[in-house]
Amino acid sequence: MAQQDQELQVITHLEEMRRRLIVTLCSFLVALAAAFLYAKPIYAWLVRDMEGRLTVLGPTDLLWVYLMISGVFAIAVTIPVAGIQTWGFVKPALKPDERRAALAFIPALAVLFAAGISFGYFVLFPMVLSFMKEMAQDQVLMMYTADKYFRFMLNLTLPFGLLFEMPAIVMFLTKIGLINPVKLAKARKVAYFVLVVVSIMVTPPDFISDILVIIPLLLLYEFSISLSKWVYKKKLTLAAES
């Protein structure tokens, strides 16, 4: 009888997970469709400095560009929805204070994603693009296809949008006791290695681009450790007072 209850409980959890995943996916698709309606003016704004030099090589290239642009906005909208669905799924296993803490971190996910995208687009992308232009100056005629231009842009912006979620995730996991600053400090070498590999994979194959991506990510990890220390000390203080 106990085994049947456990199996029923597992099935119930899987059904709830499936339902929440469907809600998240539907939110992404709705946001994607809504963003696609405004993809043309967004595209015009993003290429405002290219002086009309972007070309397309096929009839579907521009469609894929519009889908990429819409996809980024859809991800930004879906992140808080996914956070709420995740919170609802794990809420029964959390203590009341952990529930409040988890719910408070959800708006931060959207803000940090926007901050990461903004850093990649307004800081990193112009620097790398300018470096590439200077390398090719007076040597070759540079022509940009819309597809490759936006893929290049996304490679330098979208990873930062996702990786900038690190501080909020670290604070939450520290709050519920899954990690602590000591564990993060011990894992520093492994984390550095992973971040370096990710940086090399998402950036163009040149040393300057790698450095421009690696340094902010390492600083972001150290910042996350500092936040974890702050949350951990506050948690210990509250525990001692109670």
C-alpha cells in the first residue's frame, strides 16, 4: 500500500511538472508571436548604425533574423513565468521563509537577464565589431549578411543574459542551504574553467574577444560569492537570534 502511495505521488508530481512546462512553453510561444509583430521596427533600430549594408542571400534569411530577434524578447518574457512555475512546483518542499525568498528573487531574474543583454549589446558587441572592422580596413570589402550579423550579435549578448542570472540563483540556493560561500570558493577553479570554456565557445575566434568575455564572467562569479557570503551571514545571524 505504501509503495502504491509513493507511485501515485510520483505520478502526481510528474503530471504537475508536465502542466507547468506546458504553461511555460505556451507563454514562450505567445510572447514569440507578439514580439514577431514588432520584429521589423526592432530590426530597423538594431541595424541603425550599419547604413543599410546588410544583405540577404535567400528569401528566408530575413524571416530567420526576425525569429531570432523575437526569440530573445520571448525568452525575456518567459524567464519570470518559468520562475513562477518553478516556485509553484517546489513550494510544498520549502519553508515559509524560503517560499518568500524564492518569490522575491523572481523579478530579479528578469532584471538580470535584461542587464546581461544590455551589457553584451551596448558594451561588448560594439567593441568586438569595431575591432573586426579595424582588422579588415583597407584590406577587404566587408559585406555583412543579415543572418550572420545577427548570429554574431546573439553570440555576444544572449549568453550574458543567461549568465547574469548567476547572482540571483546563487543567493537563492544559499538561502535554502544547498550551497554556501565555502563551497563556491572551493569550486572556484572548476567554475573558472567552465566559464572560460563557455566564453571561448560563444565568442569569435580571436584573443581579444575571448578576454573581453572571460573577465566579466569571472568578476560575476566573484560577485556571486560575495552575495553568497552576505546571505549566509544573514542566515546565520537570524538562526542565532531565533
